[in-house]
Amino acid sequence: MSYTLITANRNYSSWSLRPWVLMKALGIAFEDRLEPFTKPDNYEDFRGFSPTGQVPVLIDGERVIPDSLGIALYLAERHDGVWPADEAARAFAQGAVCEMHGGFGHLRNDCTMNVGVRVTPKPMSEGLKRNVSRAREIFETGLDRFGGPWLAGAQFSAADAFYAPVAFRIRTYGLDVGQSVGGGQAWVDHILAHPAMQQWEAEALAEDWREEAHEAELASAGVITADYRAG
């Protein structure tokens, strides 16, 4: 198999991070192709390689698989480890992945992903509070039921990959997902220390371009207190 994974800017593209970190963590080889966001609407440009006009996209020979969940499902049929082997852990992981893929809209909208900055957020909406509380619940439930250090047990799975962008958001905005022993912050710290996440972060910090719409979303999210990006 010879895969090409197309993703966008490391600082901004949370959906790209999911399959990228999954494949890196599981040792699934791929050609890494980056197509950056260059303007507020990249649809027509991205249509040249993506049927949805969005990233991420996985290319496997003549097959083009769009969407982070579509890619995870495709890989799960061809590689071990995408889902946990244990049935209970697998059910938990699959539910958590689907919930993240289809939900958490307030977290996405109010806390736009930007790896290279730290932000004091504006007062949290009730919707954002619910999303953060639910993320904490998922983290703590997974750690408690399956023993950690990953969300569904001893091995990295798609559940960890799909919440990886949330870990960056938690750090960027200082969100509280449980600091005590057994709290959700333990998983956040663990995944941020993973070599693949460290690589993604290093590449994000090295990016010296900015995209106006994403920067406007960041400015509206709160007060930037630190910016570690190049340039």
C-alpha cells in the first residue's frame, strides 16, 4: 500500500490532525502532502484534489477517501490498532469518535485551533461550558474504565486521534478538564508528549504564514497572551 495524506496548515487544521496523528502513532507509512489554507474560502482550489473541497484527504492508488472519519474507517479495514481489540473498549472508542465528529460545535467555534499561541478566553458561553464538561467526562470515563494511559486502554487508538485537536485547544485556552489524580488533564498531558504531537507542534511553530480569516477567529476568541509562531 502506498498512501498519500493531504492536510492543511499545522496551526489551524484540526480535522487534518486526526488522521495524520493516527497514522503516525500506528506506524502506517504515508506521503505527507500539505495544501495550506491561503484565503477564507479554499473550496475551488481544494476541489482539484478533494471531492468535498476540504481536507483531509487520503489517496490510495485510484481511491480518494475524504473526511477524517472516512479515512479512519478505511484504515481500520486494513490495519490493526485503529480500534481497540477489546469489545467494550472498542464500543467506547467508536462512540467517542462519532460524538466528536458530529458534535462539540461550541468548542470548535468558540476556541478555534491555533497550536502556537496561548489565549485568555472571553467569558465562556453555556454551550462551551457543556462541551468542556462533556470532554472532561469522556476523558475521565475512558481512563477509569480502561486503565489508561490512552482513552480506551493501553494502546493509542482512533479515540485519541480524534480528541488530539482538543488537547491543543485545552492548552491554548487553559480549559479545565480535571487537574486531580485521575482527571482528564492526565490524558491531555500524555498525548501532548507523544512524538507525533511534538512533530506536529514543531511544524506548526515553524509556519510563518498567516491566513486572515483564521487569525480573525483567534482574535475574537479572547486575548492572546503569548505567540510562539515563527515570524
